[in-house]
Amino acid sequence: MQARSNRLTVVLALFAALTLVVTACSSPDEDSDNGAPIQVNTPMGQVTINGVPENIVTIGTQWTDVALAFGVTPVAYLDNVELLTKAPTPWVGDRLESSEAIDPSRDVASQVAAVDPDLIVSTDFGDQTETFAKLSKLAPTIPSITGKQVDPWEEMVVFMGTVLREPEKAQQIIDGVNSKIDGIKKANPGLQGKSFALAWILTNDQIQVFGDPADGAAEVFTSMGMTMAPELQKIFERDGQPRFPISTENVPELQSDMMILAANSPALNEKMKTLPGYSNLTSVKKNAVAELSVAEVSAINQPSPLSLPFVLEKMTPAFENAAQ
């Protein structure tokens, strides 16, 4: 209950914060037309959004999915999962056929300018301050809403609902996804207190993991009462990096009740299973390993209201076995 309570508190707090901003800037005429200006404090500074945006550009899989969840097709988008897998994500399908796909190998700002946006939403720009500066001249640009490596999907939905003046729709979207999460939790009460690990084998000698229980990708598991794999959390607490690689020699650090496993190739997937210590992992012994494709594990790495329901279905057998 504590994880669900914390999750709800965060969502309600963001609703309240954004509502206060809208109220503070509103006038009767604006309220009856397109709504009051919204001022948003971001890690890159304050951004003002006037009216209800109609030409939205989404940079990043999460924002693209969030827009589509509201029934809004972005005029242009950059989907990093699609770029990685060279195919539309399975939870989106052909819903972006009418949108312009942004090519990151070309000048991003000029491609965005061509679609005349009135709002640009993006995942964290990191050190790409020059790109952010160019985009900010085209339209209000939101670089991140929390400053975290991965924004929590619920907060992204709340933000989009506020910008579109559809807070009720935002709550419906959140409730719909959370009902699926709660359904798995209720069906598997044994998940309470069980540990989980995510392992993405990238090369012959490197496995990408995360150890921060507050990471946006961890929320779906912690909301079910699960805990981070102990050794991975220790590394995070020691080094301060939410996501980090481990050597293939350190497979025992993945010790947990459930493991989400992905690999960059079928050959690497098979290699993972032959590594010393793999067969001794509790998750392997319990048959609680959810083997996901690159696109599917990206749904965990960058959770969204569209990707989570899709991938939860794939992981259900592993949840059931982990709960035993």
C-alpha cells in the first residue's frame, strides 16, 4: 500500500502544482477560450505555454506515447526505440504514419521548424544545450519535467493533461494503466517483498542494469511491493549512478526473485544463459525470468501509458512464478 500511496501523492501533487500555475495566470476571457498561459519550471529554466497547443512535436518514445494516449498525433516525432529496432513499436503500430519522423543524423532543429510546432516536448537533453537553444526559438520547449534520467510516466501524463486542458482524460489514462498493475498485484500477493533485476546484455562482456529503486523504470515493480535486487542497489548507493554496466563476470550481482532479461542479439541471449552463476540465480531456478525483445525491454526502460500494458502481458508468467 505504501508504494501505491506514494505514487498517488506524486500525481496529485503535480496536478495541484500545475493547476495553481494556470489559476495564477488566468483571466475570464482566457478561461472561456483556449485557457490561461501555463508557466513550467524545467531543469533548463522557466517555459511559458500560451493556449492549447495543436502542433506538438515529441522527441523521445515516452512523449510520443503520451501524446498518442490522449489521441493526439504529433506533427513530428523522434522515437528512439523505433530508431534502435528499425520498426514501429508494437504498441503503436501504424498510428504515426501521418507524422514526420525526425532523423537525428540530420539537423533536428530544421526538421522541427518545417512542421511549425507550437509545443516541443522532449526527454532530457543532457549535454545537448545547443539543440535545446535552437528548438526553444521555434516554440515552447520542455526538456524534462522532473530532471530525472527517466521521467515517471504518470507525471508526464499529468503534465500533458494540464497542457491540453484535459485533466480528467489524464486521470482516466493513469487509472487505466494502474488498474492493470493492481490486477497483477492482487492476483499475486506473494510479490510483496520479492526482489527484481533488469539485465540487458549489450556485448560479450557487458550487461546494462539499474539499481535506483526511484528510477522511472522501477516504479511498476515497486508499486507491486517488490524491491530492487540487493547487490544492484548497493552499487547504486555506493556510486550514485542510477543505471550502470556490470561485467559478465558479475552475474551473481543479479541475484533476485525475478529478472527481466533482454539481449542485443539472439546469440547474446544464449551466451547469457551459459555465464557462470546464471543457473544459480533464484529467478532462473523459479522460472521467473521474463525474456523480452529490445523493443519490449525499452517499454520497461522508458515506461509509458501505451508500452506498460503491452509489456505487462508479456511478463505475467514471470510475475506468477516470482510470487511463489
